[in-house]
Amino acid sequence: MNAQVFRGKTVAEAHRAACAKLGLDAVVLTTRPVRKNGIAGLFGASDIEIAAIVPEPEESPEPVLQRDIRFARGVYAMPAAEKPANELAALRAELKGDIRALRHALAKNEEMPEVASEIAELRELIEGMTEAANRTGRTDKTAAAIRSLGIEGPAATLLARAVKGGAKDGKNSDAENALRIEIGKMVPVAPFPLTGERTMIALVGPSGVGKTTTAAKLAAKARIAGKSVTLVACDTYRVGGTAQLSQYAKLMGAECVTAKTSEELRAIIDSSPSDVVIVDTSGRPPTPDGVEIAVAPQRKGAPRTRSRHVLLCVPASIRANDAARVARRFGTLSPTSIVVTKLDETETPAGLVHTAFAAKLPVSVLCNGQRVPEDLAPATTVAVVDFVAPKTNEAAAVA
């Protein structure tokens, strides 16, 4: 049978199309990226094209019931030693093959950021599956302690290795202290963004994480310190978002303006006479023509009128996969540090570890409630560790 060609945005999508047309026995022969034509040859995206066939039926040495066939027939014809141990192993092997194909495509065309993103997602999925498989029947006390703190994913694996390498003996108090020390190393802290004179602070991150309230807290801290403040509202999508920030500004004697384009926002940052300009963004993923792109690093040679702080806001309870996705989505704005919000709303604030690990950024601000400005404080290593891994009564007594 001649090979047939199928396309999709990803290898998995193209493979699904092949299976829909040829059946579950379809075998992929080749994989390659295909550039799509855009407008006048510009802005073209790329697809993944695969060639697939249905192999000629072979006699299986061992009859297999039709309802049990989930992979190509060739899998069941292999010697017993070569068969996948279970479905998880077969799926992991398939995903690794997809990663190899994507890496090959990426090596041929360096201008394929969507392929790089897909490789990262597949890698995280495989690492998570590996971790889940390793947890089966595990009695490791260190791993159990890390899981009890809500820490998961690659960060948990790396933390467990570090604790095992640094622990000197098996006493509970020493093991707990070793874990706290390694968490402190994994989550670095940065200076409070309000230090300095003329400052621009932009709060970026997904909707609903508390960016507007955090902006008000920072503005109130600046006003208490005797600094003039301009609050900039970019959230023109959310009903009442601009009005809420305007009301905060009125209460604390600050100026409040609205920016609808990146040009407007850049002009406000450069020309405002205030000591501190605080930008409350919309929470939408940044785009080349979005208003938030103005807070990204300026081009080389452009005059710098203020110190730049772009704070990635995340809730304390964010999961590892979500933290990685947020770091990728807002990475184009080049955040400088992390703000962790809603620490009062969870008993396992593992998001401190997940986001610092995924974004490779320090934490600069901690928010532990709704009060303005009391429930906001500079991040310190001691505070971070106490939130993530509080001392037990035994360890506290020893300390």
C-alpha cells in the first residue's frame, strides 16, 4: 500500500488524523515540518506532516483477541522480551519518539517557537509520569515529606536529591532542617521593588491572582514612605477593573490614569513626574500589539528613565504544571521577580517553589491577605521557608 500524507499542528494531531483515516494499525514512516504560506509570504505558521501506511497483515505467533489490540499489530508479533511491560511504558516510548521527531524538526528550522514549546510540554509530561511511576510502593520518608508539602513535578525530584545528598543522619529533626535548607536554596529572594528613587513596577500574570490589590498595597507602601505615585490601569477588559484601581488611588492620594495602547503606556512611564509608576496589567497573555508589551525591556540604546521591576504574580497554591505554563506565557515580558499572593488561602503554599523553579526567578513580595497595605511584605528566605515547610513542634523546640 502506498504511503498517505497527513498534517497537523503537532505530531500527535497528525497521528490522530492518520489513525482516523487508516485505522489504529497505521504506521508512521516519516515526520517533517511544513511551512504554511502567510500574507504575502509573511507570518506563515508551520505544520507537522507525517507519511503513514497500513502494513500488510501478518500471522501472529500468538492469537490476540480483537478487543485487546490497542497498538499496531507489529507490537504483538515481537518476542516477549521486546514487548512493552505495560501501557505506561508504551506511551512513554511513543512520547519520546515524538520528542525526537520534534527536535529533528527544530534543528532544521530555528524559527519555530511553537515546536520548542511543544517539546517542553512533552518533557514535563514524561517527567511527571516517571515521578508517578517511581512513587508506586515507595516508602522513602524524604519523598513523602516533600509530597505532604504539596511540592510536585521536577522541583520535587530535584529537592529530594538535594535533601538526600545533604542529610547527615536519619533523625527526624535533622531531616526536617535539611529539607528547609534546600527549600531556601531553591527559592531565592530579591530586594523589595520599592527601593530606589524613580521606579516602574508592572504587575503581570493571569487574571484573578490579585494583581490589582497588590498594586494598591504597593502604592500605599510608597505613599507611607513619602513617595508620589501614579497608578496605571491597563485592564480595560474586566468590568470595574479600572474603577477599582481609581478608587484605591483616590483613597491614598495618588494619580490614576488609563493606558489603552503600548504607546500610551510607554509615554506615561517616561513622562510621569511621580516617583513610582505602578502598572496593573490585564492578565491576558502578552501579544506583540498588546498594551503590556511596553513594560518589556527597551531596545538597546533607548534612554532609561526609571528602574524596571516586572513582577510575575501567582497564587500560593498554583500547581507545578500551571506554574510552568504561566512562566512560558508571560516570559516574553522578561519578569524580574515573583509576587506570591493568597498565602492566607492555602495550607500548602507550594506555588512558591513551583514558580521559582519554573520561571528561574527570585521572589520579592509576599501577600498574606486582603488588607491594604498591611498584608504585603518583602520576601525573605526565612519567611519563604516558614510558609512552605513550617517547623514541627519537635523541631521548633530543638531550635
